[in-house]
Amino acid sequence: MKQTQSHQEFERACRVIPGGVNSPARAFGGVGGEPLLIEGGEGAHLFDIDGNKLLDYVGSWGPHILGHRHPAVVEAIESSLWRGTSFGAPTVQETELAELVVEAVPSIEKVRMVNSGTEATMSAIRLARGFSGRDKIVKFAGCYHGHVDSLLVQAGSAATTLGTPSSPGIPQGCTADTLVMEYNDTGQLADAFAAHGDAISCVILEPVAGNMGVVIPEMEFLQTARELCDRHGALLIFDEVMTGFRVAYGGAQERFGVTPDMTTLGKIIGGGMPVGAYGGRADVMDAISPVGPVYQAGTLSGNPLAMACGIATLKTLKETDPYAELERKTERLAAGLSEAATAADVPHTVAQIGSMFTLFFNPEPVTNYTVSSRNNTDRFARYFWGMVEQQIYLPCSQFEANFVSVRHTDDDIEATIAAARDVIVTLL
């Protein structure tokens, strides 16, 4: 593959942008080398500035469930653009998208639009603390909830470890009330509530983890979280920024039948535009300003272009109901990748749910961050670049989810399996 112009443009970017990227997830730190600079996308493919055509399993890190430049989405953006880009005043589109979200997501009676998943989780945590009058929050190692100070913490080895900041610039005080424990460990969660139940404002978790690779929850874990929050008067928050409208139209909570008190959303509800949202029970949401005392605001929240993009995406998903077909294709892909690794005698496991999947270079089923931290990242890096040479574009980290879109065909799936077969055999 040609990468000459990407190299030149990346060097140019590094002179004016820290690390040459505006998000570290794009920096290829987990695989080495330099990122490809993308010129455009169409359907299930990306085109880089060197003229390479790549089959895309990143999908802008999840939003493009309909593929790139879906006609309904493009038409909606163009129509909205002619009316203006931003007004700083309410529009009907904000209500229309909110109605679609409320109708779809079981936990949401009212919803507030923001501009990113980070903003959504930050606001949800503040609201949970303001509503409950409590300070402590529970999160799980390996669950990423954006770069929120109180949530950007590492896990300790003890059952209920006080969070320590995982980034310079976060004062210890910001995380002193954050309790961090292992995903899928109901015993640790029960111990946390036994010790701190009257001080815990909320439990926040990804109902399917996507930032230590795809990690599927145990039903007992989700049900225990729900029961403990009910018993102790804490709020349960599902971070469905990744899973919302992805693993089912109503998100993971619809799929698993466990309803949180609040939900954070992003990615698909913006269809590729910067959008986030948080919503939940009406009594909780009515504690946010201007109705209640908990403050949150945003000049560009509910931006009309983003609302139009989100409305078109959700309406298309609702009308076409592609979820069974997406799951069928993703199951086939996951099985094919596992077959390729087994044939090559490469230790691995594959996790898949809905249209999300991860091939782990790890012989253990990945159930939490401790197990995921034992993934063979060197082997993944060689796999990643081998797949790029085969014109398959994957997330540039072993610890990220892969996404299938409605524009991936059965032929695309088989071509990906064939490419993986050729690459994986070289990895031992």
C-alpha cells in the first residue's frame, strides 16, 4: 500500500497539533507506525489520501451503523444546512430527536442533548450527585466514560479501591470519592455497598464494555447492580454511548431487560455528527436546570445539523430494522476469524454481540480488565498492519471494539475472513 502522502501530511500535522492528532485514539500508539489520513468514505469503505480503498470496521468508532454517506443522512444534512448552522435558540428538530430517543430507550422519560459522550457522562454524574445528595460513585476498571476527571481513574487490586488519577492534571480530590472495581464481579460490588451504601450516589457502567475490547456482561452482574442500587437508594447509570442503537434499537438495556435510572448516549444518535445525550426518569431529569438546581448548559447543544443527522439515522434504523441481519453477518465474521486463528494454532478468543466484535489474542475468555490486560498486544499490532496491507481497516488497538455496518455485504465478510486467514498464519 502507498502511504507517501499520509506520511508527509502526518509530519505536517505534528508541527501544529500535539502528536499530530486531535484524539489519542487516532495516534496508532497501540500498533506503532503512523496513522493513515482519510480523504472520504462511501458505504463500508474508506479512502485515504494516498488513494487506497479500505474496508472499514471502525465506522468513526461506532456512529456509522448505516455506513458512510447514507443517502437519507446526507439529504437531511443538506436540507438542514440551507436553513442555517446554529441559532442559540430552540428548534423543532431537538424535540423530534428527543421523542425518538424517549420512544426507543426503556429508561428514558426525558433527555437532554449535549455535544459529546464525555459531556453526557460528566453531566449525568453531576445530576446523580445533585439528585441524591451523595458524593461517592462506583465505576469499573476498563469501562471508559470519556475524559471526565472523576471517572478517568485506574483500578487498584483491592475489592473496593479508591480511584487514583490516571492522568496528570487531575487532582487527587477529584477522584477521592470514586470507587473502582472489576467488571462482572458481583462480590466486589456487594462489598462496596456494604461499606459505603449510604454514601454512593450512583453506579456507572458500560452494559457491554467496549474499551477493553468487547466484554459481554454476566446477567447476574447487571441484575445485582440494579438490585443494590434499589436497596440503597443509589442511581444506576448505563453508559450506552457505544451500545445505544447498536446492539438493539433500544440499546443493551432493551436486549438484556435491565433498566437503569439514567442512560448516556452518543455516536449513533448523531449519525457521525458530534452529539451526546443523557436521559432517564422524569423525576431525576427534572432536577437539571432550568427546572431544578443542578446546572448544565451548552451553547451548541442540540445543534440543528447534528439533530437532522441523528433524526435521519434513527428513523432509518426504526423503519428498516437491520438488527437481525447485522447480527447474522457479525456472527459469521466472528466465527470465521476464530476458525482462521484456530487453524493457525494462534491462541485467541472472540467476543461478539450485535454488530460489535473483538478478536482477542488471548486464550482466556475476556471478562474484565485484568484478563484483557494480558492480551498479546505485539501480536495484535502485527495483525493490524497485516490487515491494512490486505486493505482491511481495523481499530488501531487490541482494546477497542470493531463495528459492522448495514453496508457490509456477505462478500465483504468473506473477504475479511480470507484476509485474516492469510495474515494470522504469519503471527506465530
